Amino acid sequence: RQRGTDFQFTIRRANPDGATPLIARERFADRRLADRAADTAFMACLWTCFGPDPFVRGNLDAGRLSWVFGREVVPAEDPFDPASYESTLVIDEARARASFPKAFDGSCGP
């Protein structure tokens, strides 16, 4: 959870109907400041936890992941199953640093 907000980064339990598929959501320039801050905080958390290493999607929130999926966070396996909790992802460090510099410079802690 992002401090001071209701933004969640993880889910509490697996969906009995299966994982919500990841999709690449377009981020528009006019997104709310709170949404942009949540994206930055989420990326800071991902980088703190996983760094440049591949990681399993696990209980990471599909909605939050979808805002960075296909750009800053990409599949680490081929074939990739967007509807699996076991799918492996990796941060595209160069793209993530360009999109979310505060997530990497220490000014946005997890």
C-alpha cells in the first residue's frame, strides 16, 4: 500500500477464478497526480524488492502492474502467460529509470 493512500500494490489472496490477466494500459499525460505518484512508488518498491533480476508475478496487483506492463516491466519468459500468478517478469531498467527517475534516486522510498 502506498503510504497515505488506498493504493494497493499486492493482493491478499489468489482469485479462485484465476489471476487477472496483465494488459498494457496506456498512461495519458493528464493522469491525476496521485496516480502518477502511485506508479512511481510502485516502481520504487519493485526495484527495491527485485532490482534487475527476473521475478514471479505472484501476488502483485494486476491493475497496478498493467500501468507499467509492456514498457517498464516486461515478460522475462517466452511464451508468457499474462493470466498466471507464476509468470516471470523483469524490469526494463533503462526505460524504468527514464520514466520514473524518482523511483531510483532515493527521493521516493517504498
